[in-house]
Amino acid sequence: MSVTRLLNLALIAALIAGVVMTYQTKLRTESAAEEVAKLQREIDREEGEIALLRAELSMLTQPGRLQEVVEQHSDYFRLVPFAADKLGSIDEIPLREGGTDDDARETLARLAAGEVR
């Protein structure tokens, strides 16, 4: 065989290998594009569900609706209106038995005085 014939056969083999690799790359690219489209559809569906759940939460937590539920089930929950005289101070909170840390006592006193935020 001549050198030209061997060169032509090598070039044909390289061309065939290039075509095969190009086709495999095309197939992988199409598969990846399908996967991206599938994931995008799933994201869109999830975002729609999130928007629906937010709207439902907004509806369920409307003060007027909550008031109706409280009135409807007042005998079960035994809720009473909040009164201002029910407020207390930090000094009225009982301390744990077994003593407290002096630093904790000082911090609580500073919190009550509004010195610590």
C-alpha cells in the first residue's frame, strides 16, 4: 500500500470517529435539553403550588375569618378576650428552684430596665 492510500484510510477513520463523536454529543445534548425542560416544568408547577398555598394561608389568617372561628368554637377553646390588666412584669416570673446565676439575675434586671436590647 502506498503512503497516500494509508493517509486516506487514516483520514476516513478519523472522519468516521468524528461523526460518531458528534452524533453522541448531539444525543447527549438533546437528552440534557429534555431534562432541563422537564425540570423547568416541575419548577413552574411547584411555584404555582407555592403561590396557591400562600393565597390559602392569607385567606385562612384573615382576622375576620379567625374571629368567626373563635366565636364558633369558643366553648371548646374556652378563649377569653385579652385584657390589659393581664400584663405582668419580668419581676413576676418565678425563678427556677435551685438558685440562679448572679450574671443571669443581673441580665434579667437590665432587660427589665430596658438597658439591653
